[in-house]
Amino acid sequence: MVENTVPVREARARLADYINRAEEGVPTVITRDGVSVAALVPISDFEALEEAADVVLAREAEAALTEGGPTVTMAELLAGLFSERDAGAA
């Protein structure tokens, strides 16, 4: 659990301070109405998270292929992603 939690208003007012803290390795969770909505983290943590997500997705794709799961073309994948995005915006 992150000890440094601040409301959006404070984060806006002191953004430079929280960026400096992130550079020092201290993450900050930003809340809205008491609910965590974002996090300001060191870039190395963010990059590690992205890399871990890529590894998990690659393993899931390999498993689906090994099990004879369905495959899609890049065009089908992109069409699906855009339709999900557009449906969420509606």
C-alpha cells in the first residue's frame, strides 16, 4: 500500500513536489472523492510494469496458439480495438 495519498486538488497545487518525489522513488496515489484514481510513480516502476504486462500477454498468446485457440489478423485486431474504444465513448 502506498503511504503517500493525496486528493486531486492537492496534487494539482503541488505537482512539481510530487514529481520530485517520484524521481526520488516515492510513489503518490491521487484520489478523487476518497477513491484512488491515479498514481504518480518513478518511471522505472512504470516501465517495469509495462514490461511485465508484455510478458504476460505474450505467454497468454503462446498458450492460446499451443491449445489451437482462435487467431485473428492484425486488421481484425485493430478493428476490434477501435470498435471497443468507440463503444466506450458513446
